[in-house]
Amino acid sequence: MKYPKAIIETKALKHNVEIIRKLAPNSKICAIVKANAYGHGLIEVARTLLNHVEGVGVARIAEAERLRDAGINNDIILLEGFLGAAELLKLNELKLSTAVHCYEQLELIEKYAPSLNKLKVWLKFNTGMNRLGLDADEAREVKLRLEALDCIEEINLMTHFANADDPKNNYTNLQLENFNRLNEELKLKKSISASSGVLFFPQTRAEWIRPGIIIYGISPSHESIEDYGFIPVMNLETIITNIFKLEAGKQLPQSNFISSQDNYIGVIALGTGDGYPAQAPEGTPFLINGRRVELLGKVGVDFIYVNLGNQLQDKIGDKVTIFGKGLPVEVVAKHINVITYELTTKLTTQTKHEYIIN
């Protein structure tokens, strides 16, 4: 058996979507599956959600093409829009919905309008994220110019929050005010909230919502979302490959750890080659046989050390939970000082994905 492995439970995916339905019963769901479904597997996740959501969202047109090739016929929204004429023609062929966030995209649509099928467009309004998007005057103009084209089937309005993962940050309310002010005039269907907005700002649950990381049972911050009923979809596991005794007073190689007593050290199959962060500090937790143990020393390419304690309770081949059931990814991310979804999106091809279909 190849280790480490990411065990993906499809039942948990569907359960999490139902939790989102209860939070936003009047909203259509665009499930965000970009970045290989946050490391969970693009095609497998999209297939699981095929009959449970109204659409899926991707960042790049190559992701959308893979989904169509796999038979995913949901509405697919290209969240960043298209780059150049070739991508516009490709998204038209694939029957994708697309964001429009700049004049260059508008001008390409106008240029190729006679050869385009009916397009669904999401005007991306920059309410303060300052990454992508039109300002209010630009959005008004782009809407008018799109409405003049026969190829445009539908125009909607979307935005993206900058700090919605912090419910106490008033900036989100200011962004929402900017959005609502413009849409009182434009009167378009709306998509305002991603994961953080769905959870923490119920007033942003509009006609469409765009949950991403919470679909996978992971919090957009370091705070757990178990109280909402979400279940982790991924359990990342490995095994103990060796155990040795470190005598009192001896120093562990590649570590500042000097044992104050005889300790057993576990060598586990995990490292940077699998996508585990090199900066993980000593003390980062793992779960072995129902108890938490701590990382010792530096993270290697293929192996790391953990402190098994002074009583030998474990054996070679025992399962090690890196994160998942019993050890939330939020806890691990907080120890390493990374955002939660960095731990899932950076898994390499060395980490096998195993799907439990239920």
C-alpha cells in the first residue's frame, strides 16, 4: 500500500452540501472545485456533486475542459473569465458561464459576437477586494454594451469579499453596501458570498452562493466549523515505518531535541515530497492509536520523526492520522501557521487518493 494516502468520503461531501442548503435555502449553489477541488480531486468531486448543486466554479479554462470531457453537464462558471480570443471561443464551445472583470474581455466579446452562442455573463464588481473587477461606472457601461449584443443570454452581478473570514471586520459590510447600492440600479441576479460569507454574513446569501472550502468540511479560518454540522471530507493518513529507542541524554539527528529520559521515536512516511509543509515546527500534532503525538526535528523529503513516549505502545505499520477525524485540519494549520486549505491543495502526486463511494 502506498503512503501517505488521502481518503475522500463522498458521503461527507453530500452531507456538507445539505448543511449549506439549510443555511441558504433560497440560493442556488455554485460549488467551487478549483485547485483540483482544493486537493480532493476535481473530477471525482464534481461527479459526486453532479445532482446536488446547480453549478460548479473553476478558476482556469483547462479545469472546465476536463469537467466537460468527464461528462459534467452542470453550469460551469469561469470565475476569472477568459484570457484572449482563443479562450473566449473555447468557453463558447464548452457552453460555460464567464466572469467579465475588465474592458479587454468586453471588447473581445463584442468583436466575436457574431460567431458566439448565447453567453451567460457575470459582471465582476470590485467592491473593495482590489484584485479583479470593474468599478461602478465601468459596470454600468459594460452592462449596457453587453445588452446590445444578440449573443448575450443573461447578465448577472458578482463580487468577492476581502475579509469575510473575520466576522468582526466591518469591511465586509462596507463592501456589501457598495454592492447593494449599485445593484439597486442595475437590478441583476446576484452572487455575493463565498464560504466565509455563507457562514458569517447571512445577508449575503443571494440568488447564487459560491461555497468552496466549507464543502470539504474545512473552515475558511483556523476556527472549527463542526458546530455547524460540517464533516471533514479528507482524512490524510500514513504509517509508522520504523521505531527506535532514543536513550536519555541523546540528541535526535536533525533536531534540537535531547531526550530527558529513554524515549521511543517513530519514523513515519511523510515529507515535503508528499506536500507536507517544510516549515512545520516541532510540536505539530499527529494522531496515533487514539492519542496525539508530536513532530520532532525537521521535515524531510520522505520521512519525519514523532515522539512516541517512554512506553512502547505502537508498532511498525500502525496508522498515523496527519489530519482528519480526531485531528481537525484547523488544529494542524494553526500549529504550522498556514491557512487551512494550503494543507490539502499542496498534496503532490506521491499522495494517493482513495475514494469511499457512499
